[in-house]
Amino acid sequence: MIRTLEAVIDRAGNVRLLEPVQLPGSRRAFVMILDDSPSIDLHDAAILSEKALAEDWDRPEEDAAWSHLQQPR
């Protein structure tokens, strides 16, 4: 399975993943270096937006719209 994870690379070339990952063993990975640098820590951005997203997501209309994904197959 291929997974995409966001990371930050410092000036020394050290790669820091922005979320924890557990693997059953060693794996190969590709690194794509983007031109822009993060203006804030991406974890901080997620935390800052959590309240606004929760207000939008925690509505009965949203529950109804996604209910088909919660039903057993």
C-alpha cells in the first residue's frame, strides 16, 4: 500500500515526519522537495482550524451526508 505523509526537511537535510507512522519493517520512500517553506508548523495550523471545522462537521446534515459510509457492507 502506498501512503503519502507530509514532512519538513531542515537545512541539514534531516527529514521530520509531521505525523507518527508505524511500519512492519524497513520501507523505501520517495521525497519530493517543494519550493515553498511552511509559514507555521503544520500541526499548529491543524489545531487552530479544529474548532472551525468541528462547527461545520458536527451537524446533522453532515452526519446524514456521510451515513452511507458507516453502514456495514
